[in-house]
Amino acid sequence: MKKLIYLAALLLMPWTASAQEKSSKITLTPRVGMTVSDFACSLVHELYTPKTGFTVGVDAEYRISKLFGVSAGVFYNMQGAKEHAALYIPLLPPSGNPDIIYTSPSDFPSMTSVIGKGAHIDFDRNGYDYYYMYEPKVELHYLSIPILAQAHVWKGLTVKLGVQWDHLVSARAKGQKESKLDGTISYGTFDMGIKSQFHNDALAIPVGVAYSYKNIELDARYLWGITKIAANADNDDKDVMNSTFAITLGYNFHL
């Protein structure tokens, strides 16, 4: 009887190993983490600085061999940048005529803007009513699909290279504001949609490295934007591209 059991075990071992190898060819990895993003290729280099955001999504890898694999994923990515800028808009018409009503920023010929690190505008708060906006940032929210070639170069260590398509979900300008209306000063934040100023789609080249311990994986990627993202006619920003570093923590499910 023991000999029969041993013989059955020996016959089943190759099939079991094959089934395990087959089942481990596909790995599903949900991920969550943070992004540090900036704009590259702007002519006004001192205008932008990195901002933080978050990313969440999932990768599915198909293992071609022990060394190589191919993955595709879907992520929600926050990108964009902080701006070193300040804008001051006095609300008194230059003509001194109180019957003139301004309806858009272009109606304010006496507005003042400053860009560069430490951007700040000094003005008389005891004078006329005004709007003052500062510490702005651009928040770009993308739905991203990365396709990566992966090389498992050492136990637990993987290097990655591929291409990523980013579809713009929303774009907003946010920051701090100070205003004086009818003699009363108030402070708050501003938030406005600016999606029309950006292209709906962009491409990036992800370059990354990951390390897995058991089923937990730490992944770091640099997303090198290769297409222009600005859809406006501003010569300073017409060549702007995304530049983003993303770090995530994931859990590997071997299917």
C-alpha cells in the first residue's frame, strides 16, 4: 500500500508543479500611493515647482518566462504643479466712474501680476476694494493606462519600462485668496475649472523599479511626459509636459 501511495505521489508531482507554474503566470497587484509632479519644458522655469498628490489603481502582469513579463494597468493619477505667482486686481474703475461694472479679468486694466519664487505683491489694504490671489496650483486628474515590459533581474527585484496613456478627467486651478468688498476684508480659497486649457490626452514613458517581499511590493516609477499638455496659446506654456514621480505599495495576488 505504501509503495502505491509513493508511486501515485511521484506521478502527480510533475502535474502539480506544472499547475503551480501555470497559475503563477498571471499576477494581479492593486496599488495605492503618492505622486510628486511638476511641469517640464516651460519657458518660465521659475514659475513652477513640484506638488504632491495621490495615485490608486491595479496592474495585471503576464509572466512570459522566469525572467520576463508584460503588464497592463489602470490608475487614477493626480499630476500638475504649484505656481510661484500672485495676482492683484483693484476694483475701482480707472475713470473713477462708479457706474462702470467689471465682469471679467480682461476688464481690469490696472491689475498686477508677479511670477517667480516668493511671489508677493504689496498694496494698500486701506484703499479701494480688491481681489488678491496667491499660492496657486494646477491640479490635473488623469485616468492612466500603463503597459510595461518587466525584467525580474533578481529575487524580488524588478525593473520596468513601457508607455503610458493619460486621459484628462479634470483640471482645476486652486489657491489662496484675499478680498475686500464694501470695506470688509475676507480670506479664503479659490477653485476654478481650467480643463479647456489642456489637451484631453497625453503620453508618458514610465521607467521604474520594484521590490517584492513575499506578496507585498514597493514600486517606484518616473513618468516622463513626451507630449505637450497645454491647449492654450500662451507662448510660455505651449511646450509644457508632465514630469511625475510615483511611489506605491501593492499586494500581489498570483492567479
